[in-house]
Amino acid sequence: MGGLIRFVEKTGSTNADLAGALRSDARPVEGDWLVARRQTAGKGRQGREWFDGSGNFMGSTVVTLAADDPPPASLSFVAALAVFDTTLQASNAAHNLKLKWPNDVLLNDGKLSGILLELVGNTIVAGIGVNLAQAPSLPDRKTSALVDIGTVVNVDAFAHELASNFAAWLGEWRQRGLPHLLTHFLERSMHSSGSAITVHDTDGTYISGSFAGLEESDGALRLRLADGSERVIRAGDIS
């Protein structure tokens, strides 16, 4: 494990920087983080723009994949649980904090963070953004920031706590397996078994049904349809 956290004042994208470093002689090692005060070319899931808010956390880390690791995409659950725990430690907002599949952390039902995984060779670059000081105004979803509940967080302190929590959940992911992490994710989830949800699939369609749990093999969402059948969703947004 590396454990080096490097802070930069401004960059295009911490994910792109670490991806570039992985292709060079200055390879980051697992446990290393790059954290930016400003980020001018960040991106989120499904090509969304990554909000560059002064005072927010914007950083990336790397995970070197082993042959017997759980599916790489399931590292999104590692990241989401790490953000959840770090936010809880910083704010004690337990009753206002929830997880939403696949990796959103919600505060007062508003999106608090964004997570993006990118594969470079046998390494995952995990980018994480958390609205500490300000949140973007989005037309299609509610957003939130820790400052909204009166919590002022130091970015450097948050980075160190997040790195520690990410390493802890990464160890659980490897040693106890994905089903163990999914149990913890569901305990913190806004959706319980049988709750009504609508999935906006990656092909642009909307599918309604009820929440039927997560696949233990990869964390995909199980959607129970009106006729009693189930559909497995591996990518999309739910509401």
C-alpha cells in the first residue's frame, strides 16, 4: 500500500492525471491519492460534467486488480461506503444520509457526491467528488452540500479520512467478498425491498417496478416488474 496523498492547486482531471501516470515511469501505487483544489476538465458517470466547486473534495486513487478480486466495477460500492463513513464522521448527519444504487451518497435526498471508475491496464482509477462547500444547480436532480447543514469541512482533513476509510473497505472487499459489502450498502440504502422505483436505463428508456435487491455476483440491481418477473439492471439511474 502506498498511502501518499498529493495535493495540487489546479489540474484538468485527477483521473486523467493518474491514468497518465500509470502509463509512465512514475506509476502511482495502490493507496496513493491525487487531490485537486480546482479541476477544469473533470467528468462524471455517463459523460456528465464534474462540478468544479471551490472548497469541495475532488480526488482520485488507484487500485491494482488481482485475479481473485471481485468484479472491478463493484469498487463503486467501496467508494460509496467510504464517502458515506467519511461524511458521517465529519458531520454526524446519520438520519439525513443515505446511499442510492449504484454509488450515490445522498444528504437530505440531494446528491452529495459523484464517483467515476476507469480501467487502465490492470488498474482501476477511482475518482471521487464530494460537495463540501457548495453544490451545483442541476435541472434533473436535487443536490446538496455539507455546508447546507451547517458543517464546515477542511478538505485536507477530509482527504485523509476518506483515504483511510477507502483502504478499510477495500480490505473488506478483498477479504470478505462483495456480498459482505452489499449487506452494508443495503443497510444504508434509501431503498428497501419492495419499494417502488423507476430506472432510467442507459438506452434512454424508463422502467418501473419494485426494488428486489442486488446481485451478489456483481452488485447489479434486481427490478421486480408488475407481472412478477425480474429484470437485472447493470447500469442506469433510479428514482
